[in-house]
Amino acid sequence: MKDDRLLAMRVFQTVAETGGFTAAAQALGVSQPFISQTIARLEDRLGVSLLHRTTRGHSLTAEGIVYLDGCRRAIDGVEQAEAALQTSPDQVAGILRVSAPLAFGLDRVTPILPVFLERHPKVELDLVLTDDSVNLVEDRIDLAIRMGQLTDSTLRARRLCDLRRIVVAAPALVAKYGAPQSPADLARFPCLCWDGARAHLNQWQFTTPAGPVRFEAEGRFRSNAGMALFQMCRDGVGIMRCAEHLARPAIAQGALVALLEDFTQPDDSAFHAVFLPQRSMQPRVRFFLDFLVESFQTPEW
């Protein structure tokens, strides 16, 4: 006897969490008609309407709210039963989708992934590198690495390591404009600036004997990608306020020079791993989270 109740529950839960049939179809990798037909059959079998349908999307009926809670408990129970069988690294299996900022992902995450894949031979890893803040539900992300201060209080998080930024420049640029002695001297330098959602990082904070000072970075080159800014900085196009994981090795190699370190104001920010607040974490996600915490416990930079 064919029983599609668990499948229908997963479809309904995804529709409820993403807010619509199209978004749910994208999240599950199926067609929109499949989602629509599955929900229609589910409502017909239950004899109730689970969703209010409007031109703006879908919202839960009173019955839908009750049923969603039951779906979550049922699916969570299945996942716990499967997780109980995956207790060792070589037993952990499945597809793991991870998101990370572009620069940190290329510079620090990608190099450690071979070790994780060797430890967990049955895990398939899908790495998404972007400086945009992904939606874990809509983008089907199991775990995301985020930098800065966290704003989404609905997600669970583990702190990986501190995030510190310093102002840096290519030696040739310092030779051309002269070494700055105070934050005010930065006005004579061309700056490399963030664009888009991270434009707030163009506000550089310093500590001086007279008190806190804010410098507004301005320049002819802007980008939403940190690696683009970093490469332009190395090429001497302008100065930038750069994360230490990129800056320190470049300084040690002589490719960049740190500016105004005595005035640098410490950041109250960090790299975090964030994930959905599920009752039980999938073993592959738990093992990867533990691996990240282990890898960045003492950052080499």
C-alpha cells in the first residue's frame, strides 16, 4: 500500500515556511504544479482548508496552524530515528548545503573541506559562496557562516572566532601619499568601498586621545564582493578596511601595510555558524558544525 502522508507533510511544511507554492517548489526542487496538487489532495483527504490563498501568497488557516505543528513533530521524529543510526563519522550521510562569505569561504573554508570530506565519505557537500545574506529556508541552506553582528534572532548560532578589521594599503600607495599619522590623514587617500547591503562598512571607527572618530570612506571603486576590494587594494588602487584573515598574511608577505593600528577600534563582531532552530540537528550538520568550531578555535592568522 502506497502511503504518501510523510511526503505531503514535508510539502505542506515547506509551503508554510516559505510562504508560497513557487518558493516551496524551488526549495524542494520540484515543479509548482506538483506542490499545488499535493496540497489539494492533502486538504481533500483531511476535509479541511489548510491555507488561505490570496494574490499576495498563502497564509495558514486555524486548522493549518494545528496541522503544521503535527507535521513538524512527525518529521522531527523520523529524523531522530534516522539520526540514531548515524553515530559515527563514517555512517553520516546525505547532502549538506553550506553558505559562506565569498572571501572567507575561498580563503579559509575551502582549504579545510578536504579534511571534512575525508572524515565523512558518505556526505555530499554543496558550498554556496556569496556576500549576500541567504535565507536558510528559501535557499535550502543547512548551515551558513556569517560575519559581523547577527540580526536574525530566529536562528541558532555558534561563535567560530572573532572578526577584526584593520586599514591596509599597498606599499606603493603609502609611498605616494605618505604614511597617515591620524585618522584625519586618510582623507588624502583613495578608498575602496563596499556597495549594497554591506555599505555600512564604509563607516570606519577609530579611537583617538580626543575620543571616538568616524571616517566616511569614499572612492571611485565600489563592490559588493570583499575579494574584489582586496585584490584592488593589493594592486594599489586604494586603501580598505580589511578582515584580518586576509590582511595579516598579506602584511607578512609585504604585499600590504597596516595603517593606524594604534587608532583601530576593536570590533564587537565575529564569524558565526547559523542554522535553523530544529529540535534535533541532522548528524551531518552537527558533525560539520563541530568541525568548524574545532578548525577555527585558534585562528592561525
